[in-house]
Amino acid sequence: MRKSDGVLGLSRVVIPGACPRLTGMTGNLLLAILLTITLVACGDDSGTSANNDKDTELAEVFSSSKALSSSSAKSVSSSSTKSASSSSTPIEDPSSNSRMDSVSSSSLQNDKPKSSSSSVIPASSGNLPSSSSKKDGGSSSAMTSSSSSSKKESSSSEYVPFDHSKTHAASWEIGENRYKTFVDPRNGRSYYYITITSSKTGKSVTVMAENLNIGEMVLGENNQNDDTKIERYCYNNDTTKCDEFGGLYQWAEMMQLPSRCNTESCADLIQENHRGICPEGWRLFTWDDYVVVRGYEDKYNDGVKGLRSTYGFLGTNQSGFSLTGAGLRTEKGEFEELLEMFAFFRPEEYEQNASIRAHHGIISLYGSSPEKQHRELKVKGFSVRCTKLE
């Protein structure tokens, strides 16, 4: 006959006149307990009840078994906790100590009782929330990832300063060692310059062979109206374009006059050999300077094409002036004509509308050249060339 033990949930076979035989047991501990219970239940061979000594022995066995079971449970729990902690996926943010501290704290708390309302995060997930991620809903890790990605991109795309000798004429065209250099002490920038002599008048001017680049960049949508510092525009608000083509300046900024001079006449503030934003020992390029440069020895009848660089501006650069197509900033704050136009303000207002216009010159890819009466709005942004004081 087969019966089920209601206390231990074990099956036993009962044979009349004999002690029960246990089946299906594993583990030495449970075997010992069941053997003791069997002896007590059977008594002697005649099947009589256990005496008082056997009852006392049975109580001691149960007490010892309970203590052993509790100790084993704690050992298993501690071992599981250590195993889960050691197998956790490492946190991918080495700069965040709080995230690592969170992992350690969470692992230790596995030994402590948890209320039913507590959520348990599997150790295998490897993405335990830190105190900061709880506040912002996990955006901290996203920001960390984005920052790391930006740093990698920045380090792999380091900008190399533009080599302005690329814009110059060849020595065989204009002569050996025509280009010289000087350093602007205000920002340590080096500039090439050249002396050009008019084949018509014999007059000479020493001029920059590249566009001026100085000042703090402001966005094209804004006016250069901070009179406490030099400001510049960079084509498309890109400082690398300033390095390559120079800055773009409104008339008052170029003149280093109050910004109000873009909307009112400041004729009384204009000086002879006006320096403006040029380095010390240099002055702003004038109409008379242009006439001398335009009078270069034009052996091939190139005209203004001989003023333009071969670097993206389709010139022959016979003069060595090396103009580049820096484009311009419009009165609406937009940028136009890169590699198609060189424009410059002259240090003089347009007499008929002196409050808002100044004289300027344009040399374009399509052959246009400056005329003495050309004028334009002062708020536009043009390139600047400087002439050395003699």
C-alpha cells in the first residue's frame, strides 16, 4: 500500500507488520531526518509507539536540522549574491563614479529583505540606474554617449591652418623673393606682402598679398556694433573661412569708428592715412593705391585678371596682388559670392548719401573692375587690404 506523508510531502510504502520503506530521497541531510522519523514511528519490531527518550531525541534532531537548514540557506544566498555581482556587465561610463557605486550598493542589498513594492533589476542587465539617471529619466547616459562621440569626431578632424602661399604668383612670373612676411603683434598672425610698381607712373605701393583677418567672430545676422572690440564676419559663420579668405567687415568696423557711423555721416572723423583695423605701421587701402596696383606691368594684356589669384579665382596673378574670392556679407545678414567676388570698402563716404553709403570696389570672376564712383551700403561686409606706411 502507498501513502503520502502530509508533513514532509514524501511517499512511503507501508507493508503490514514492517517498518515503512522510503523512496525518492536525495541528500544526506534529508535521509538522516527521515530515518530518525521512521525509527520513532515504528518503535520496535512489534510496531509499538516510541518512548519518552525517543521523543526527546526526535526533538533534538528536528532542532539541529532546522539550524543546519538555516545556515545552508544563508550560505546559498551569499554565494548567489557574489556570483550575480561578479557576473554583472561593466558600466560603460568610466567617468561616472556614482554609477559604479550604485552597482556595489545594489549587490549588497540583495542580502537584505525587500518589500513587495521594490523592483528587482537583474544583475545581468549591466545598466543599473545611478542617482543622477533617476532624476533625469536616464538622459545622463545618453548625454555621456553623445559627449564621447563628439570628442572622437573632434579629435579625428583637426583643422590644419590654411597655407596662404597657395594663392601667390609663381616666382618665374613676378620674380624671385617678391613676397615678404610680417607678424601682426595683436594676435601673432603672419601676413604676406608685396611691393608693386606702376608701369605707367613709376609709383610704388607695398600692400598685403592676402586679406586681413582679425577680431572676434559675430554671426552674419548681427551688426558689428560692439565698439569695445574688433569684430569680424566669417563666411557662412565658419572660422575656417576666415583663415582661408580673411574676415568681412562693415564700414564703421573697418574704419574703427563708432558703429553709429554706419547710419550717419562721420566725415569729420576720417583721417589722412586712416589706419582703421590695420596693424600699426599700416593703413587702409585707398583708390590711389588701387590705381598703382592696377598699373602693374601687364605683359599679356590680362587687365584685372592679372590681379586675381589662380587659387579658385581664375586669374593669372601677373601683378602678385593675389586677390581671392572672399565673397561678401549682405545687408540682410546673408553670405554670397564666395570664389566669385572680391569687394572692399574705401576709407571715404559717398558724398550724396554719406549717412548710409561709402565708396567701395568690386573685382569679380566675370571681369568687372572698380570705378571711382562706386558706392555701397555701409552695413554690408567686405574684405580689407592694408598698405604699408612709407
